[in-house]
Amino acid sequence: MSTRPRRSLLNPALQRPSALGSMPRDPGRLWLDKNENLDEELEAVLHGVLRALPARVLNTYPEAGEVYRKLARWLGIGPEHLLLTPGSDGAIRLVFEAFVEEGDAVVHTAPTFAMYPVYSQMFGADARALEYARTEAGPFLDAAAIIAAVREIRPKLLCLPNPDSPTGTTLAPEVLRDVLAVCEDSGTVLLLDEAYHPFHEWTAVPWVASSRNLVVARTFAKAWGAAGLRIGYAVAHPETIALLHKMRPMYEVSTVAIEFMSGLLDRSADMLKSVARIREGKHYFVEEMRALGFAVLPTAGNFLHVAFGANSQAIHAALSSRVYYRATFDTPSLSGYSRFSVAPRPVMEIVAGLIRQAVVESRR
């Protein structure tokens, strides 16, 4: 007898890439393709935290109580509002597992974080995409369209990264307040993905105390520089967190992740200094690209978009062996743009120099 998987897994559109086909990136190139933190000063801090970990982190099961309390103090909330997860992706999946059943409507933006449409397919949801429009100022999503979609569709779940990725766009707090109010009226869970905090400083975390319909997803992968450890967390009303707890695995994250996270929280000032250095590098790169005549879309995250126009071929050829980055997009709102993760100024000076040289040589 053949196996009987979930019906949603029989959907031929649901495909996941195999790790067997992945290749390690060349350490001799700059890694500006995955929005990781490349700040060498923060990396030194991470090495210090790693060296301080005792051997027992490898041979003991996780005990997370103290890091819950430490994280809660850093956020200024009670620990009953928190659930640790393997990255913000783990928080997102838990929300789908807890709230989305086959046939339920899920609304997400497009383009957006790749796992929103994947989880929608995985759980058999009726996914509705709100497409970003292309404008001279960059990708645009009409707030009225979001509110109208919630009112008309009454989805089980609304997924809004703030800032979104890959667009890098944000929604104003007053818009998000209106969206949350409509979600509360419609019985919709608003999943607000704050993966890029504090590159984008505003947060909806204070709202969770008064709304059972809001879940905020966070990660230590971006500003904290710990992408490889897969550490994240969900923030929500205690009653909502209790529901998510019912869906979690035996242990939320590993002992290594817990102890490393605790060490990072003790060094939050170093993280904020790193964010400042990356912002400086971002500002420098934006000014350099504009000085060369290129259109730039700054974002609220640790990345930006540049349109190289007629110089595209020469620049891509010059960068191909030196820098990992996203050269093209097939989505209309970002067509013609290339995305670069940003790093402290010394790194961005190297990239700007390569681009400048390619432009000069192409004009000879």
C-alpha cells in the first residue's frame, strides 16, 4: 500500500530545494547576497561569546528559563509574551501550524519572504497575494488595499514583514494600527515579521499586551550576526503564546543556541554599534552609487537596490568573481535592480571601487 501524505503535499507546485545541490560560497569573495551581518568588529564579539561557552552546551538538554527572562528584560515585557524558535522562520511556521487549516485564506505580500507562499502551500491554504506596484520611488503597496483585503477575504492569517524583503519597504505605525484593528474585527491573526529590527527601529512589540491577534516574529540572524545558529522568537499576548506553545517541539532551540543567545544579550550595546557601522556603510554606498548616476532604492533593512542601466553588463562582469550579490529580479516591482547586502564602510568601499572601475573601463 502506498503512503497517504497530507493532500497539500501532493501539490506539484510545492517544491523545496535540496541541500545536496548547494555549494559552499567562496571565502575569497564578499558575501553580500543573503543580508547577513559582515561586520568584523561584531564578529570578534561573537567569537568571544563562542569561546566562553562551556563544554556542557554540547552534552546537556536545553534549559531555557533564564534566557526567556533575560530576553524579556531586554524587550521590556514579561516572559509570558515570548516563545523561542529556530530563527524567525520557526516563529512563522508555528503561527501557520497553530492557526491555518486546509482551505483557510492567507494573505501575504508579493514579492516577500519566500516561506510565506511555501507555508501557504504546505498547509493547504488559499493564498492571496497583494502585489507591490512599481513606482519611480520604488515598490509601493497601498495600505487601503491591505485593509480592503482583510475586510473582504477575512483571512485566517495576514503576513506583513516590516520591513518587507526583498522590497525593503515599511508601513507607517498608524497604518499598521489601522490594519491591526481591522484584523481584530475580522478574527484575523496579523503576523508582523520584524526580522530587520533594529535596522528599522520602530516595533509593534508594545502592542502585544493588548491584542490577541498580533504575533511579532524576530531573529538573531540579521543585526545580531548569528544567522548560522538559527535563533529567533515570537512575541505575542500570553493567550496567543500559549497556543503557539502547544505546537512547539520538545525543546524550542538547542542548548548552544540558548547559551549563545544569553551571551549576546549581555553584549547588546555591541550589536547596536554594529548597526550604526552598517548604516554608515549604507549611506556611503548610496552616495557613491548616486554620484555615478545610478538609481538607488535605500531600504529599512541591511540591504539596498541599485539600477545599473546601460552599465549592467560591464558591472556584473566585474563583480562576478569578487562579490556575491543578487544581480537581477524577475518581479516587476524590482526589475532592473540589483540587491546588495550592506556592511561597514570599508567593505562597501571595495564594492564601490569595483563598480567605479567597471564604469570607467566601459566608457573607454
